[in-house]
Amino acid sequence: MKEYNVAIVGATGVVGEEMRKVLEQREFPVKELKLLASARSAGHRLTFKRAGIIVEELTKDSFKGIDIALFSAGGSVSKEFASYAVKAGAVVIDNSSAFRMDKDVPLIVPEVNPDDVKTHKGIIANPNCSTIQMVVALKPLYDKSKIKRIVVSTYQAVSGTGKEAIEELLSQSKKIILGENEIEADVYPHQIAFNLLPQIDVFLKNDYTKEEMKMVNETQKIMGDPNIGISATCVRVPILISHSEAVNIETEKKISSSEAKEILKNAPGVEVIDEPKNCVYPMPIFAVGKDACYVGRIREDESIKNGLNLWIVSDNLRKGAALNAVQIAEILVKRKLL
Ligand code: 3JN
């Protein structure tokens, strides 16, 4: 089998680390793995398939001989360096929002719009984590009946922000449990431990946050339907890993809750966990380290004619980021698009 030279840009971040893990776990055909990061992290030794790899500083010359470059170092790094990777002949799979809404850049969720990869011109965008898990669960329902409107509230784990946010939640929690009064907030505008923040990313002119508008714009692009109405409220919760979403949809034609369950049971990337009588439903602690989008609490919205409510939970670092990116790379390999 053909093997590929792969680079991870942002290799020491939470998503970069997960990418390395997912490449190994899925036995992606890696010939050589290059780990790239800022000068600050260069020199660190990380392991891949039991071998040590020294992290190198990312420069414009880092991509010679690279076939696939997985970027997860933030939008400004992608904007500065993705073009060098493309010029060197690599296909970039970018986990930032830098290129997601560019007309020339396909925005891919393998279970939803795998064929769009064909249109790539060197860069393929990986959607926002909250968007990915929602469209994986909604696409199979959309295929049964067009979705007219989506109202979603998210409950997002701090790992979506990165390592500093994980440390901040843990250290604030410890202090509070020990009865200390001085709680510092550095990463978020307010204390996150024992609290909820109805703000993810910055506020825009329309008073929605950027995260909320990402969910709107990215969902329309991935589903290929600019007419879906979407209203999102994104909330940061004191959870380490796994995002949860309460999703309400209005469909053109009626889908009963039992039909929805059947459809979702057979949907790729979805697992239905829905036994209300036994208090069984998806929860973030259960989704950590797993690949599926877990769906439960499937029920008809009794306030409208054609409405459904769903609860969707998935590991934001895996399906929401690293796993989706590696699955895109797998499509490229399978379709010989490299
Ligand atoms: O906060 C989360 O749970 C997800 C965060 C995603 C994020 C954080 C900073 C910058 C993104 C993203 O993937 O959209 C970006 C960005 O690339 O704009």
C-alpha cells in the first residue's frame, strides 16, 4: 500500500496531539510524520508508533516532500503558512476557520458531503466542532425530509479552547473546593468553574458570537442549502471534553420520533442512545475518546406540526476536530486524490 508523508502543524496543541493519536489508531498509511509547532515547542520529543519524533519549528520551508499537512494551530498560522504547504505539493486539511467560507475551499464532513473533496485546489477545511456533530446527526434526517429551521443550544467543553483552558478549569475548581476566595480568570472573561458562560469566541455586530455564526454559515455550506434557517446559542460549560447540543428542527414533511430513531440507528457516524425509562441518554463523560456522534432524547416537538428535538453529544477533539480531519485524508487516499 502506498504511504504518505504527513505533517501536523500545531503538533503540541490538544487537537494536534489527538491527530497524532488518531493517525496511529486508524493505521493511516504514514511513511514519515513531521511534527511542527512554534519555536517555543520545538525540540520536544513526542512518540508515534512507539518511535520518538522531535518537534520542529514551523517555517515556510517545512513542507518539502509532504503529501498531507494537517493544520491545527489557529487561523493566523493557517493564513500565513498553508500556501507554502500547497506550493510544496501538499494537500492542506485545515482545522481553523481561516478558509472555511472561501468559495474555492471545500468544507467537509465525510458522512455528509464527501464528494465535495473533488473540488479542492490544495486546501480542504475542517468545520467547527459544534457544526460537525450537528450535521452528522441532521443530514440523514434532512435526506428524509428537508429541514426548514434549526434551533440549537450548545454546551461546549473547555478543551475547545485549548490546554490553558483545561488548566484554568482544573485550578479554579481546586481552589473553590478548598474554600479559597481569590479566583482568577485569565483564559475566559469570567470564572468557568461551577459556572456557565453564554459566550464562545467574540461578539459580532448582530450580538451573536462568532461561534454561533460559524454554526449558521458552515451548516448551510456543508448541507448545500443556504435556505435552512439556523439560530444558535453557544455556551461554555465546566466540562473537560465533549460538546453537547440540544437541537430542535422543523422539517417540511413529518418525521415521527420512531422514524427518526430508525433513520439515525442506520446513519453513518451516529449511535443512538435513547432509553428514557432507564435514564439512558448520551452524556459527555461517556463520549470522551470515542468516535461516534451520540444521539438521544429523540422526541417530537409537540408545539409545531413537523418538529423534532434531539440531544447530540460527541468528543470535540475527535469527531469535532482530529478524527474528522483524518477521515478527510482517508477519502483523499481512497479516491486517489493525492
Ligand atoms: O470553543 C470551542 O469549543 C471550539 C473552538 C474553536 C475555535 C477556537 C479558536 C479559533 C476556532 C474554530 O475552530 O472555529 C477558531 C478559529 O479557527 O476561528
